[in-house]
Amino acid sequence: MIRTVAVAVLAAAAAGCGPATGGIPEINLYNAPQQNIRAIAERCNDRAGGRYRIIVNVLPRDADGQREQLVRRLAAGDPGLDVLGLDVTWTAELAEAGWIREWTGTHAERVRAGTLAKPLDTAVWRGKLYAAPYTTNVQLLWYRSDLVADAPTTWQGIMEAAGRLAAAGKPAYGEVAAAQYEGLVVWFNSVVASAGGAILTPGGNAVALGEPALRALRVMRAYANSKAADPSLPNTHEDEARLAVEGGRAAFEVNWPYVYASMAANRPEMLPYFKWAAYPGVDGPGRSPLGGANFAISRYSGHSQEAFEAALCLRDAESQKIAATKDGLPPTIEAVYSDPEMARVYPMRQAILDALETAAPRPKTPVYQNVSTVISAVLSPPAEIDPPVTLAELRRQVGDALQSKGVLP
Amino acid sequence: MTAERDLGERRLALWLCAPATLIMIAVTGWPILYSFLLSLRRADLRFPADQEWIGLANYATVLGNPYWWTAFGVTALVTVVSVAIELVLGMLVALVTFRTIVGRGVVRTVVLVPYGIVTVAAAYGWKYAWTPGTGWLAGLLPAGSAPLTEQAPAIAIIILAEVWKTTPFMALLLMTGLALVPEELLRAASMDGANRWQRFTKIVLPLMKPAILVALLFRTLDAFRIFDNIYVLTNGAQHTSSVSIIAYHNLIGGLNLGIGSTMSVLILISVAVIAFVFIRVFGAAAPG
């Protein structure tokens, strides 16, 4: 009797399917603006066969605005969020606050399988997996081979090459994003890591910043006062660095791989001599900054099982290929790089994979927002860094931030 | 007999007031008390396990922090300069519109237009106007200057936006004061040989003093809590934060309820001091 009723109900439900969404759990994805994210979500909806339906919600364009909207909703326990697109630096903060779910069992196994080690590590906090890596990113050194035959391997090398170019009356600048924002922190973190140090201790509980940080500050100060420094260095973001090279004012830039596609579109005649090399170091090989985005599942999601499934689909190899080839976002699954279509869009893909081996992730701490804000405030403008004094100030302010005593400007 | 009735009426009055009082306590008293309690705690949403009572440590942190004092200085500067300019301009506008004979309604409506525009929308207008490449005002400056990316020009633009926006409000309040000045007094003074300036300083201003003080009190309290203009124009970059902006950044952006609430309490104290000074020292009559 009960069984017949159940069957009848199921049949009615199946008959009721179609355009109406009655009964299909809606999974709300909150993600940064990305042109083809809806296409990726549609593909997953087709594959889900009615188990779930992903609704794409677009967050603000800037990272601070994205984080603010997410944390404000999570702090209020909003059940309308299921899958969250997170910057790689937010994992610790959201996990520690108890706002995102741990990935366990087969879900975690599927995330780990075939995923590159460095991006995977950005999704881990205190040994537990809290997100699924979606895209990654590394900076490379881009240079004009018509001006310099061999790419410099260190910041000192760029300064020397810039000196020679300037003396010869040629474009000499080496562009770095060094305005007072996250870009300056990214630069500092990579130079410190290249010098063999770190901003925080491995657990993220205490300030490290020893002798390597002092060397890093000396390098940044020297660079900001050298012939390589564009006069607008203290106001340069990634995009201004790209434009300076495209405009013919600069010979070098350290930047994300999107500059290659941009050069191909804006200045195709310069593309044949627009080359790439490994991120510069201090006195050995450099360690590139590590960027990217991960998917996490909200603690307050009412459909967490479906949300995990949806997130896994949104970051599977096919989805990552769409994001890579159509939106220029480097994949986190290693196998996607060997796809034939990738060779056309990513001629520099081996350099990206090499850089991912040694890339320097930013410090893992729940108070990353504060740590980053005070570092960029203390280091700006780079030309006025006074290494021992600046280091002492950094140690004090970052230490305060770790104790919840940091005040954001 | 009457005493008994008085008592009964008083009791009834209390009962009638009770619902409103309870609602006021619930919606204003409790949030203020709660934020005061939070300001005595280490209450950081990112460390839910490390919440504890820490006495006045948050106050020591905030009051010992240069960012807070920079924001306080910027707020004070914006308040004093913008309210001073608004008072002068508002008085001129009030005098002109009060004396207008032709199309008085039209003139008053036109003057009020900036006040009627949503502050955030107006602030975006100013922001784009001053952005190199898109703005008509930025185009008037020497090439390559981006006024919103430097402290002094950015603060000047914030003050300009504030003045443009709230001068009509000031003018409106002053106009009610002008209406209090008896016309025959001015005519009598004029008969006695007082010139225009003397009539203004010796008769109009003294009679308007209560209205001016109320207008100044309103505007000073408003200006001290300035938020939306700065949020849109610079969001506090290049040391242009006001106290409200810095409290917002720490409370909402930083998720640090302890530090953010401490700042809110300090802002409340500042506002209370401003009101006290106006009412007790200058003798502004409490509005209402």
C-alpha cells in the first residue's frame, strides 16, 4: 500500500519535471565575475540530470568586495549560499570561523586526484581540506627579446640590464605592481621567499621575517631607486604594468600570463619578440607568486551533498578546460595542460608548470586580510623603505594583527 | 480628591508611554549596550574559540593606533571646514530665497535639488567627474593628475561633495530662522539710519541665533558621522578614512567585532560631546 503510494508520488514528480524546477534542489554558486561561468554551470546542470540545478550569482569585481559580501552573509548564517568561489588566501579565515565545510571521504579523494600540489595546498588549513582548487595562477618575467638577448634571472640582473638600456636611450623600465594594495604584498612575499624566508612561521601563529626579509627589503629599495623603476612604480597595478610594456615604455614586466593574450590582441606586431622566463630571484632562482580560486561549501547550505557534487563538476577537467581556453584561467588539474587545445592558448604552459613547482604561496592565517593591509601600508612607497626600520615596523604591526589587535586603516 | 486623580492620570500616562519606551529600549538601548559590551571583549569572528573579556584593552589598542588618529583628524577637518562653508553659503542662499519675490516656489525647489539626490548617486557622479580619462572636471586639471589618489586633493573633493550636497539643508533651517525676524523691526532700524550690514549683524543674526545653533548642531553631528561620500570617493585610501569608515572597515571588513565596537563607542562619545558643547556652552535649545 505504502509502496504504491510512493511509486505514484514518484511518477507524478517525474511527470512534473521539465521546465518547471519543482523539487530540484537549487545550488547557489557565488563566484567572481567570469565570462563563461554560466556555460560551465549549464554543462554541469545537464550532467546532473535533475539531481541539482546550479544558479550562478556574480560577486563584485574587486577581491575586497567579493570577500566582504561573502563574509557578511556567512556571519549572518545565510542559507542562500551553497558553493563559494574563494580567493586562495581566504581558506584559513573561513575555515577557522567555521563557515565552510571540510571535504572528506570520496569527495576529498576526487579533489586530490590529479590536482597540482601547490594549488591543492592553498585549500588546506591545519591539515584538513576545506576547498576544491578551481584555477591557479603564477607570475612570470616577461621581456622584449629585441632589447635584451637573454632574460635576467635576478632582480639585480634586471637592474643592470635596465641600466645598460637606459644608457643606450632605449626603453628600460621593469614593471612591477607596487601600488599600495595586494600586489605589493605579493611582490614582497615572493622576494622574501626567494631569499629563503617567510612572512609567518609555518603554522601561521607567529611572525618569521628574519634575515631573508631584511635582504628582500634591500632588494626592493634598490630596485625602486634604480633605472628599472618606472616613475609611477608606487601607483602601478597589474594592468598598468601590462599597458606600459604594450605601449613600448618598458622592457620587462613581472605579471600573470593573461598579458600574453592581451599582447596578441592589442599589439600583434610585438608578439614575436615578447618572451617569458622564470620569475626573478634574489641570488638564485626566484619563487613566483601563487594566485587562483577554490570552491568551498557553506556551513549553512541546506543541500550540502548536492553542493559538493556541483562543486566537483564545476572544477572537473572539462570545466577547467573551458575556463582555461575561453577565460584564460590556468587549470589546477595537471592533465588539462597536455590537452592539444592548450598549446595554442598557452604556449608558456611548461613555464607555468615549472613555476608551480616552486611558487611561494602567501601566508596562511585567518587574519590574512589584516596582515596584507598593514604590509602594503608599511612598504608603500618602496623607494622609501629603510630596511632595518621598516622590518621592525613590519614585525610589530604584523604581530599585532595576529593578536586581533591590528587596526585596519 | 484631585491628588488622587493626579496619581491616577500619572499612572495611566506611564502605562500609555510604556510600549513606546520598551520599543525604544529594544531598538536603540540594547544595540548601544551590546556594542559597549562587545568593546570590552576580544570578539573576532575569525577566532570563535578565542573570545574573552579583556577589559579596556581594545580602547588602549584603538587610542594608541596612528590610523585611528589620522581618521579622527580627517573627520574633524572635514566637519569644521564643510560646516563653516555651508553656514556662509547656506545663509546667502537663505537670504536670497527669502527675499525672492518672483517665482519663490521655483527658486526654493531648485535650491533643494542637490539635497534631494541620493548621496551615493551624487558621490559616484563626483567620482567619475574627477577620474582622469572619463571625467569632465579631471580634464580641467594638468594632464596626468589623479586628484582622488592623493590625500590633500581627495579630502578637498570630499569636502566639496559634502558642501554641494548639504548646503540646501542648512539654507532650509536658516530660512525658518529668517522668518522669525519681525519685518517692522528692520524697518524701524532702517528709519534710525542703520545700513544693510548693521541691520544684518545687529538685528537679524541675534534674533536668528537659536535657529543658527540648531542648524550648526544638526550639520556638525551629521558631518562628523560622514560615511557615504568617502566610501564611494576613496573608500579611505591614502589616509582619507573618517572615523565611521575606519569603524566599518574593522567591523565588517576585518570581522573584528571588539575593535569595531570600540570605535563605534568612541564615535558615540564624540557625538555626545559635540551635542553637549552646543547645548550647554553655546546654549542651543534642544530641537523639538
